[in-house]
Amino acid sequence: MRTDPEGHGPVRYGPPLPDDGLPVLPELTAVLAAAAGRPHAEPVGGGTPLLEAACDYAARRGLPAEPDHVAAAPGAPSLLLALTAAIGGDVLVPRPCAAWWAPYARLLGRRVFHVATPAECGGVPDPYALLETVRRVRAEGGDPRLLVLSVADDPTATVAPPEVLHETVEAAAGEGLHLVSDETWRDTVHAPRETVLLSPAEMLPDRVTVVTDLAGSLLPTGWPAAFARFPANGDGDGLHARVLDVLTALGARIAAPVAAAAAYALTEPEPVTAHRAAVGRLHACVAAAAHSAVIGAGALSRPPRAGRHLYVDLDPLRPALAAHGVGDAQDLEDFLTARLGMPAPGGHRFGDDLGALRVRLSTGPLLGGSDEERAECLTSPTPLELPHVQRALITLESVFDDLRDDAQRWEPPR
């Protein structure tokens, strides 16, 4: 068994955020095109229109903010890099976690410690495991200062229950950790009226910085824009200033046309909110169908509650996979990517053990191969009945059913 996925491990092979797979909203295109002639660069941290729009967006979610406690950047990764540099110390993350979290800490020479998650959800460390990890790291001479978590999670597509989140936040506060809450996916919850989503910043406002990448629900992934909301206190002031220093050193400015589109999207006009709701319904529908297919074949997966993906554990099908030469997550990634004809990044990309047979499957590739097919998904009242979606789901179901049948043949007689 490999201990390192040679030839696949560098950061440049890491999986991107799950794309919605859909054409760009025309109103966004029009705003970006109208701003394309602007000759001046956005200031580091974002210009006034963008910051004010971000403050209003946050306030509508119960997180009031002032422009001097908000910073914008070309994507959440640059903000997390700046925050990690500004806070210092070792970094704690849940296992599994978003693929882009850990590389930025390692780039800065910081140690990263993965903490097990509770049975109910991913994205948030189990509070007791968190306390034990902090104790162990300190006993070994480490300096844990930063916990990164996500209430609406990539890769597990779960939403942390408020009671679980509260216990974790209390444990982190007791240990003096600063929290970065990645809330990129909070507006992609599949059943908004049935899901209670709270931000750690509502529970611990003095020690939580919220980071939101607009690629989650407002902008195409190719138009990088994100913002961070800092605590409204002296510590938040200092952290905001240090983050701006790092962004300045990096030259991390949002392109002016993208900033204009981001400011427009953050005001949440009707075309944007209607599009977001339609995209959410579409991906919720497709994710539920994909989840049913993998569960029906005997794999394990928490029901997807947010985002455009699901996280699948194929350990029950290990005997069948072994017959195909699959022994670890990199083998599984290669095998399923080839069989499904779509990316299937292994769990090792997200901090899971290489030996665990887990993958993240995105719903975007199931929507069709052309802009016309994908756009049709968005307008159809019954997207699962469209021929190209049916074909994609049949392929998914067939691959997993074949593995189930193979696994049953490999079961020893009783």
C-alpha cells in the first residue's frame, strides 16, 4: 500500500470547488462587461461599493458589519493564506476538510492537525477530539491558535446541527483558539426552510472571522471574489490590518470588472436570487438521485444537505474494488474517474486517510455536456427526466451496481 500518491500529490492536482456546471447569469455578464473599460485597479481589500455590499449581505444573515471590518480578495484561498500568516501558530482542521485549506498553512511552514468529526456531520471537529488534539499538540511543544471549520461543508455536503456546532465552539473558545468559519456554501442549502444553519460568529462574535467565497452561490468559479468579516473589537482591528498587509504583499486585488459583478451580486437583486434558488433546487434534486444510486449499491454516504456534491465511502465494496486493483483512495480516484467519465477526487485530497476508500462526487458533470443541455436542466420542471441527465445517472448507477454485484460474488458462503 502506498503512503504517498506519487505523481498525483502536488497541490496543482488538487480538486477545485464544485462548479454549478451552468451558463453565467446574463445580468452578471452585463455588469461585468459594462465595467470592463475601467482603467483603475481595485484597492487592496476592496473598494467602497464592494465592501458596503458585503456588509449588507452579511447583515441580512444576522452578522452585522462595517466596511472597516471587512476585506475582499480574489478568492477565499488568498484570504485564508493571509489569515493564517496573520494569526500564526499551528492550524487545526476537521477530517475531512476542503482540499484548499491545508496547503496554505503548509506553504507558510505551519503544521496542520486534522481532527475527527462527529457522526452527525462533517466540517466541524468533534469537541472532545478537538480538546484532546489541542492537549496533545501543546504537550509536544506545538502552538495551536487557529481552527478552520465549515457549517455547510465541502466535501461532505452536510450542515452542522446547531447543538453540535455550539459544543465545538465552546471547546475552541476555552482553548483560546481563533476560528475561521468558511461559509462559502451557506446559501446552497438544499432545504432552507427545514435546515437551521447558524454561524459560529453568532455564538462567539469576538473570536470568529467569517470567510465567504462568492463562487459558492453568486459568481462563476472563474470570476474569483471573496470577502472576510472580522470581529468588531480591538483584536479584529489588528487582524484586519495584518491581513491587508499580507494581501498587499501578494498584490491580491480583485479585478475591477469582477468587483463590479460581485458588488451587484451581493446586493441580491431579484435575477440573482431567483437564479440561485433555481440552481439550488436543481442540484438538490440531482444530488438526491446520485445519493440514492450509491446507497442502493451498498456504499455509505451521509445525505447531501448543501452544495453540489456528495461524499461517498466505498469500504463495503472493498473486495470488489480489490479485484480491480483498487487498494487506496488514489486507486479509487483513478478507477472511478475512468469509469464514470467525470472527476472523482479521492478522500486523501481532503485530508482523509489514503487507505480509506472515499471520494467526492460532484453533481455538475451530471447536468450534460453542453451549455444548451445544462441550461435546459435549469428551466425544466423535471430535470431528472431529461435524456442527458438520465444517461448520466444510469451510468453512475450502473458503475456502482456492478461493484455491488461483484462484492456479493466475493462474499464467503454462510
